[in-house]
Amino acid sequence: MSNRLFQGIVHQMHDAIGRTIGVIDETAVVVACSDLDKIGEVRNNITPDFFKPSSTFIINGYTYKSLDCKEHAEYAVFIKGDDEAAQRYVSMLSISFGNIKQFYDEKYDRGNFIKNVIMDNILPGDIYLKARELHLNVEASRVCMLVKINSKTDVSAYDVLQSLFPDKNKDFVVNVNETDIAIVKEVKEGITSADLNQLAQSIADTLTSEFYIHCSIGIGTTVNNIKDIAASFKESQIAIEVSKVFDTEKVIISYDNLGVARLVYQLPTTLCEMFLKEVFKRGSIDSLDQETLFTIQRFFENNLNVSETSRKLFVHRNTLVYRLEKIKKLTGLDLREFEDAIVFKVALMVKKYLTSNPVKY
């Protein structure tokens, strides 16, 4: 809550009431007052009981009342005097300031601010001003994780994630749409990519094992400035989309580990089509049947080792060699040669990319 906003309202109320009025926070510090000399004072007699909803106290000639709210109040108003009029005034002030605070929080709370940052709904020049107003560290290291819910359930994934990240001052859980939930987490010094992957895995395991919610999680890169959270969010989106195209079995996908897939994903489709035509001059990649493509996949997985691949496929070595020769005849590429294998591997990824019709961010 902005103390400047409180101060402006206090001055207006003072002109109408004609008594010294002010606001204290949970630490018993006067944050706004019609008597400017009192701002910053610590009221030592104030205890946590003052901040229970609708609590009214009279101490040292002042009447105090916590802001009118349903939950624990963060502020209390006070007015000079202990008479019946003071109690009526302080009740009205409590309601007024409570409503002002609620309106302010809804418009400027940290969660909404972070959502506006990652969704690019706030001007870059305003980000620093709002962050300072909300007492957010603009230079803290943060990372964005995008949790995509892949199964329908009666349990709210958003509520579950909120409970997993209770520190609302450093970590933020943001509803993006019906299936996507963004987690913006502050990253302490020394935390590595492996640690973030482990955290994401624990989130996925919790959702799956305890609530039967199946999901995939994309992890953006760690950024050191609050304005760059939007970039980390977009990276987490790209990580999930690239995984859907090239590796559908992965649950945790880090933008840092996408490798060649990220390059292919960023290529224009026209360039990809030209590349396929150049690579497969003798015959289209569509001429290869599923068994041949499966053989190629296993050959790559076993580092172009003929003996190991034939053992894993439960076929004779000569049978595998025959299949590789057939591929060479159809495409002109000998997969036993490293350079040809690289070209073919990239070509397969480009083909997958073109047939997937991916969503670009």
C-alpha cells in the first residue's frame, strides 16, 4: 500500500473532522498523519491485538481502530480524543481506509503487477516505478516456469501451486489461462539449472502423485532484472512448444537444453522446405516407411554403432547394414558417415517441425 495515498486522504479527512488523525502499520510506525511531525514515530504501546478485524483501543488520549477488512489488518487508523465522537469518527475512518486499501491492492498488488510484466501489459518505463512502489527488488535474480496442465481434474492446480510457494513476497503464481500457470520464482545465489530442473520435477511429481494432475513444465532462463521476466516467460512457452514438436515424452523442458531443436523451431517454414528439397534430391523423405524411420532413430540413439543397434533391434548385423544401404540408395545419405548422419538428423527434425504446425510466440 502506498503511504503517499494514505497521506493524501488523511489531509482531506483532517480538514473535515478538525482533529489529528493518522495511520499506523503492523510495526506500530506512524506511516501517515495530519501532524507531519508525528510521521515515523513508533507507538510502543501498540500490540498485535490491535490488528484484529474491527478492534478498537484507546491509549494515551488516542482512539485506534484496525482497518475494516475480513482478514488480518495490516494497518490501523487513529484519531486524537477518547470521547464518543472520536469513536464514531475512527469507525468511519476504518471503513473508508479499508475500502481504499482494498481498491488499491486489487489494482496494484504484486501478483497482478507480475502478471502484467510477463504478459507485456505494462510499459517498460513504468515497470521500475511500480516495482519500487510495491517494494520489489528490481535486480533480484528470477526465473519463470510455465506449468501446462494436460489433464482435467476437480482439483485446482492453481491452488496447489499457491500452497507450494507460500512466500508471496518473493515467489508469484500467476494464472495465464485455463491450462497454463506461470511461476515466477526468486533464485538465490548458487542455484544451478540442475537445481531448477529438480524443483520443477518435484512440482510435477506432487501434482501427479497427490492430485492426479498431469502436466509439463517449461523453464526459462534466469534473469537479473525485473523487466526481463517477460523474456523468461516467453522462453518457458517456447520450451514447451518445442518439446511438443520434437520430444513429446519429456515432462520437464528447459530452454537452455533445447539445443538444435530451438534453432530449427526459429527457422522460417519456407527455408525449411528448401532445405528438405536440397537434402532429399533423389527421393522424398516421405518415401521412407515407419520401420525404416524407427531403425534410423535407434541408430542415432546408439551413436551410429551398427553392432549395438542391431543388438537392440534384435536383428542380424547384416540386416541392419542392408537397411542402411537401402536408405543410402533412396536418399543419397550414408548414415554411417558422421556428416551425412548430422544432415539426416536435422532433416528429420525439420520435417517434424513442418508437420506439427507449431504455435509461435
